[in-house]
Amino acid sequence: MNIEILKYEFVQNALLASLLASIVCGLIGPFIVTKRLASISGGLSHTAFAGLGMAYWLGINPLYGASVVVILASLFIGYNEERKVDRNDLLIGILWAAGVAVGLIFISLTPGFVPDLMSFLFGNILTVPDSDLKIASGLCLIVFLSVMIFYQGFVAIALDEEYALARRLPVRILKMGLMVLIALSIVILIQVVGIILVIALLTIPVAIASELSQKFRNIMIYSILIGIFSCVAGLIISYWQELPSGASIILAGVFLLTLVKTTKKLSLYWQRKSRQ
């Protein structure tokens, strides 16, 4: 990427959005992977489409609509999960489909210019405006402070919920809080990679970091750095090849994951070979 392009505001906004997304991925991704909440996160990300559609219909910032709907959906899923409601996966699937359907209906009812649905589904980091960056920065700050303050509690419920109960931690409150933080993270990531690719950005950096360390705190730090690398590399690929930015970011992460796993396997192979 020509360094001259960095003087453009849209490129600066894209890099800042990448940084915010990477911080969120590193902080929340490890909990999603450890607690196996990827399916719930997928349901929430698609439910956000309903909030985006309603916000466009009402003429307000789409991120406000997405934030409200996703937070309400996360609390609803968390409440049902806490009550051990059967077939919670069915509920997530219904919210997934209903969110997209409601969003499409409200967008079709919006008079005048119809927004580009592809930017919602696959993201367009190069078009993130200053107003959205301010909202994302505020949400990122909430996620960061919450994880730092309640880190021990979140780690306890992620690794061993029974142990957390034995320690008399407020497990129910911590779980609901974690669900809300996942919801806020999804709203931030929608700007970068879109609704469909959110789960990939929340899980791929964690998968790579887990190959490099087994310590939870280290996985968080590595995930942030890997997320930044994936976003910047994806932006460069997108610029050079004129490809969608969101998809390029994810493919950069997938390539890095493949490289790390292959290198690790080859290293183990040669270690065994040298012992023979």
C-alpha cells in the first residue's frame, strides 16, 4: 500500500476501526471460544440486521438501532439459557432468521434511497464515517473497562462454572454481563466485516493465539495483535486487488491460521525425527 494513501481520511478511519475491532476481538473472542458461544454470537449478529433496518426506517443512526436490538436479544437468550429452557439452539435459529427478515422488511419500507445491503452483510470498512467511529469507540471503551474490572469473574465462569458457583461468585449476573459485552462487540465488528463474517473475526484470532499460548491472558494479548495484523493485511490485499475489504480481512486471518498450524506440525515432526 502506497504510504501516500494514509493521508486520506477514509483510510485513517478504516485503520482506527480495525484497531477497535481487534481490541474487541482479543477481549471477547477467548470467552466466546472457551464457552462455545459461537452459535449464540452468530444468532445475535444476524438479529442486528433487524435493528439496522428499523433505524433506517426511523431515520436514525443504524448503529443505535443495532445496539438496542442486539442487547435486548442477548438478554433474552441469556435469560432463557439461565432457566435451562430446552432447545435453546432452536430459539437462536428463530432469532437469526427473524432478525434478517425484519431488517429486510423495514429497509424495503424506507422511502427514498435504499442502503446497500452488501455493506451490512459483508462490511465495508473503507466507508466508516466519523460518527460511527465515535459510537464504536464508546462501545469499545465499555467492553475494555468491563473486561478489566470483571476479568477474574469472567474467566472463572468461562473455564469452570461449577467452580465459580462454589466460590459464591454472582454467576448469573456475570453470564448476563458477558452476553451484553458480546452484543456490543458484534455491533462494532459489523462495521468492519459485516454481519456474516463477524464470527470469523471473533474466533480466528483466538484460534491462532491458542496455538501460541495456553494462558488466558496471553491468548487475549495475542488475539489483539493478530486481529490488527489480519485487518491491516486484509486492507492491503483489498487495495491491491480491488476485493471486498471484509472478506479480505477474514482470508488474511485464515491464511495466518493455516501458516501457524502448518509450521507447528512441521516443527513437531522434525523434533520427533531428530530424536529417532
